Amino acid sequence: MYHLLKGFHEYLTRKEEFSVIIIGLDGAGKTTLLEKIKTLYNDTPGLSPDKIGPTVGQNTGKITLPSTILQFWDLGGQRGIRNIWPKYYDDCHAVVYVLDAEDRERLGEGWEVFDSVLSNPQILGVPLLLLANKQDSPMSLSVDEIRNGYEDWHQSKLESSRRDRFSESETSVAARRQRWASLDVMGISALEGTGVRAAVDWLFIRVQNSRR
Ligand SMILES: Nc1nc2c(ncn2[C@@H]2O[C@H](COP(=O)(O)OP(=O)(O)OP(=O)(O)O)[C@@H](O)[C@H]2O)c(=O)[nH]1
Ligand SMILES: [Mg+2]
């Protein structure tokens, strides 16, 4: 009887675990975000920003929410190590793409990389959240400017590929458009923590429905 009750209690209080990967260009603020999430949700605070250096490989962090554990994988964003990202795609339940909204010079590179994430078949059905980071800076682009920025970038990419007579199939353009149209973009400051809880709430809700 004891074992039956114990098993029932464990069944009622069990927590499902979901994996979330955090990707984006180097310097976008991924590790700062992960450490801020740890500070906001765990008893032991994450690293302070001055202790964070460029990530070579990965950092991990776990938070516990009602009936759910979110396991985060923060992956290094430097050009030479981005090819490790796809190794995590098959097992993840959500993808967070962090963009440095302050760094206008690297936005094109950020969109190029984001575009390949958006159209990657391994994660087509997986919830994808685009975070416009560094909203604390007055130089940062707003969420609306970021949305329009990607649309303009994508449009000019399509036009230049047509000029070069290299056109993508209509189906893949349509699939990407559809994914983009249903995509959520949120503004955060990983440094100050603004918007971070809203982003975690979004992940919490979306991984429940992702069920991959
Ligand atoms: N102003 C401002 N600076 C930020 C914010 N988030 C991160 N930074 C700064 O941006 C720089 C890079 O942050 P990281 O968290 O190391 O960036 P990363 O994306 O992990 O970079 P890699 O590990 O190289 O891929 C650091 O100087 C951070 O302090 C933010 O919200 N606002
Ligand atoms: Mg990092």
C-alpha cells in the first residue's frame, strides 16, 4: 500500500523536463541572459555580467517551474563554432534566438544566421522566440524596427537572388514566410532583466504544447 501511495504521489508531483537552446551571434548577450534567468528563478544567483567571457562550447542552467523543468543550453555564437548548433536541434523543445538590437553594423550577419535557423527543417515545428536584446541602450532598435528590419532584409535577399537567377523554390519561400508570420519577437534587457520573465513565461507555455 505504501509503495502504491508513494508511486501515486510521485506521479502527481512529477515534473516534465524540456530543453531550450539559446543561440545567436557572439556578443548578442546569450550568456548574460542565461545567468539572469538563473538569478531570477534559482536560490543560487547566476554569474554577474563582469564575470562572463565569450562562450567556447556551451553553458547550461536549469530552472524549476510548476510541474515543469526548463533545461537551458547556451551555445557559443562565434562564427567558427556555430556549426555545433545543429547537433542540439533534434533534442530541443524550443529555440531562443538572441539578437543584439544595439549593434546595427552586424544586423545583416545576424539576419543571415537567423534566416538559416528559421528555415532549418530539423526545427521547423519547434517553438522559436526572437529576442531583441539590449533594450536598456538608447541606441537599440525597438521590437517593431527589428520586425521590419528582417522583412526588409529578406525582401532584398529575394530580389538579389532573382537578379542572379538563383531562385529558391516557391515552397521554401512560402514555408519561411509562414514561420516568420507566426513568430513572436520580444524586447529584453538581459543585463537589467527587463522582459526576461515574460520570455520565460512564453517558453513555459509553448513547450507544453510543443510535445515533440
Ligand atoms: N547594454 C547591454 N549590454 C548587454 C546586454 N546583454 C549583454 N550585454 C553585453 O554584451 C556583451 C556580450 O555578452 P555575452 O552574454 O557574453 O554574449 P554571448 O551572446 O554569450 O556571446 P558568445 O558567448 O561569444 O556567443 C557583454 O559585454 C555583456 O555585458 C544587455 O541587455 N544590455
Ligand atoms: Mg556566451
